[in-house]
Amino acid sequence: MSTIKNIVFDLGGVILDLDHSRAVRRFEEIGVENAAELLDPYEQKGIFLELETGKIDFPTFCHVLSRYAGKKLDEEAVKYAWMGFIVDVPADYKLAYIQELRKNYKVYLLSNTNPVILGWARSSDFTPEGRPITDYFDKIYASYEIGITKPDKRIFNYMIADNQLLPSETLFVDDGEKNITIGRLMGMLTYQPKNKEDWRDEVAKLLTN
């Protein structure tokens, strides 16, 4: 029987279905010509990374991005570009399954994300039922709030220390190969789904083995 007591999920590509190319196109549309270089599916670069590590806030990000674009970009246009990543929130099955998991496990979110995406997820706009993401997790760990992005081991250590988790009792579900490698090296049971995958059966198998 599984000794797992904790489950840690990534957000983008695991909970949320993503479209990286659409986000790139939207940033290019508003004037960020090198968006394809700066936007990475797993860890951002340049000022995009600075936003995800909390080194700059969103208004500062918009100001700096305006220089890249050579024109004034308002916050709504930039939010629209960021939200290009989000294709779907599978509330009817993924989030419902997570609610079931919480009856027997502690469930956490560990995500490289920014105040735009997580701000939306924490609002009533997150699901058709008006439920924010905070309704589905015991605690949320966001890179921009902690100041570190995966696959840096320190963000894992922060979460582990904050909850006194034992890695050997923790299942880590993430779509990033480097993140999975670190989780495994730290002693966690891991699963790496593909973007848009229905991973419920695979997670259930790992929990019952």
C-alpha cells in the first residue's frame, strides 16, 4: 500500500491546459518582437523571469515591456497577452478529482507563475462555478511570491520546510522534465504528464501501488 500522504501539483500544463504559441503570438501582436525568445514553456527569461521570481511587480513589468515594444502598453493589453497561455480549466474532471484527493491527502500547488495568471486563478473567474483555485489546495506556493523558480532546489526546500513534509511521503506531478528530475533526486515519487493529458488514472495507480 502507498505511503504517500502529500501530493504536489504544478499549475500550467498539469492543472491548466496551455497554449504556448498563442501567448507568444499575443505578445508579438502588442509589439514584443522577441517574445518567442523570452517566453519559455517551463521557465521564463529576461523580464519575464524577473516577474516570475518577484524581482519586479506587474506595473514595472508593463513599463519595461513598453520599452521592448517601443510604445506604451497598458496593463489590460499585457494581461490579455499573458492569458493567451490559458486554453482550459478542466474543472469538471481534474479539479473535481483533486477535491476527492483532499479527503485522504494533503494537496499543494507548486508553480512557476506570475501575479497575472495566479491573480486570475485566485479570483471567482477561475471556474464556471465561481470557485477560486484556493478552494482546491491546502496551500499554494508561487515562484513570484517566494522569489525562486523551479527547478531550483530551494523552492522545493521552502515548501518542504513550511509543511514539514517528508519527500518519501510525497507525490510530485509536473510537466517539466528538469523539475521532475529534481523532485526525484529529493526522494519524491514523481509523475510527468503531457500538456492536456488526463492524468487521473496514472496518479491513482501511483497512489495505490
